[in-house]
Amino acid sequence: MDINDLRGLSTVLMLGSFLGLCVWAYSKARTEEFNEAANLPFADEPEAVSSSREKGDE
């Protein structure tokens, strides 16, 4: 086994890892979880707007 065999093996392992990650990311079972995570930045927005309005009213 020489360095070229190791390079080929690492290429195959990286390709397998990449394809596994793609299957995991695009699986229908994860859609709901990813949609919820995508909306997390907007979860605190109403509180921040209402608290800043309250400070401005004083």
C-alpha cells in the first residue's frame, strides 16, 4: 500500500461522507426541524419591538 492508495481511499471516504450528509440534510424527516430552526431568529422579535416601544413612551 503506497500513498496513492491512501489518497484514493480518503477520496472514497470523503465522497461517502458528503453523500451521507446530503441525504441527512435533504431527508423529508428533517424538514419540520429545519423549518423550526430557520424561524428561530424571528422568535424574539416581537418582545424586542414591544420593549423598545415601552422605553420610548416613558
